[in-house]
Amino acid sequence: MSFKLLESPRLEELVNYIKTALNSKSTVLLIGECRVDYEGRASSRLEPGERLVIIKQDGAILVHRPTGYSPVNWQPSTSIIEVIYKEGVGLVIHALRDRPREYLTIVFTRINIFFAGKLVDAGNFTMYIDEKEMRDILANNPFLIEDGLRVIAVEKPVGDGFVDIYAIDKDNRHVLIELKRVTATREAVIQLYKYVEAYKNEFGEKPRGILIAPAFSPSALETALNLDLEYKYIDLKKVREYSKKKVRRTLLSDFTTGSKNDFSH
């Protein structure tokens, strides 16, 4: 496995490196200042800025801005990609796709980082459960969260949003439960806190707030402690298996690798 990495290369010298990488079906990564024009099902222009451009081994192209997880411009597997250097203009990448007919033009006036290499990925991808399915399984089997829990509603309107599960515990306390199928962050804790405060302001009593996720960031745990909220770890794979196999009645602690309820009352 060989890689090529260049820092602050001259644009005119980079043309051959990019062409060689594309011809060998390698992944290309470019970081620098560029502008982007698109013509096809619609048309758009992205003015100059510092961006990350990825050309994948199947010809798919993605243009990412410094923030956000979605590309601002993208094109699926592309049949023709041309790379040229124009004096006074910059390094130009033309991408043409036949069906539907689309043109993507990226003009770099500066490149800080160039990377090229052939990546190997034969791993299988398995999604154990999505957030809606996770919610429905737990709502239909509330003992997986806590013994004696009775679910009153799902997606209950609270304040400016909707809490995933609204329930009553064995001591008749109201419970607001927020679910995350990925690592819960501080923002998820703040979201739950807002629901708890909105409920308290509307009904005059403070409910329990429980955040459920397969993992928690350190800042999420610290914030939960400071805001007097509870958290519970859950194994999504095992919950998914439970929904399929209908195994014995089980507590949430059986789905964890060390349940942590330190913030519970």
C-alpha cells in the first residue's frame, strides 16, 4: 500500500500527480482554496473559500466546507474527470457525468495538502438498529429501561420539541426519556434538560430525565451530573436481537457492559 502526500505543492506540478492517481483508481484528497461551479439538474456557484475536496476510487466527488457533515457540492460516480492548469486561473478539475448530464468545475487557486492512495475496504457494514426502531422496542418493552416503568406516550410534545418517551415510574414520578443511537454528547444532555425544565414550568413538578445511549462523551457525563439528570448505557445489538428473538424478560443492566446509574436518585 503506497501513499503520496505533498504540502503546499505548486499547482502546475500537481496536475500529473492527480492524473496518475485518477488513472490508477486511487483516492485523492485536496485541501485548499477553491471555487465551484455546477450545471445539471440545477445550477450553482460557490465563491472562493478554503475547502476539502475528495475524489473517491469510483469517481465520486465531494466538496466539503469547514463545518457541517454534508458536502456542499457532490457528484456520484463520474465518467470523465479532466485536470488542467491554466496560467492566471489555477488548477482546474472538470467532472462530467453522462446520465443525468452534469458538469462540476472546481478551480483551485491554492492547495495546502495533496494526498493520494489506494484504499482497501472489504469490511461488511451492519446497522443494528435505527433511532425510531430503538424507541419503539423500548416503548413496547419498558422493563428494558427500568422495572415498573409505564409508557404513556412516544414523541410527546414538550416545550419546543418532542421527547422520545414519556412514562411514569413505579413511584408514580413522571419520566422524560431521550434516546441516542450514537455516542451522546453534551448537546444531547442539554436537549433533555430543556425538556425537563419546560415540563416543570408547564405542570409545576420536576420529572426525572433519563438519557439512553450506547456511549457517552466525558462532557455529556459531567453535564448530566451538574444538571441532575440520569443516564443509562444500552447495547443496541442486543436490543435488536431481543426484538427478533423475544428472549426472556430482561433488565437494562443485562444489555450493558457495566451499567452506570450514578446520577439516579
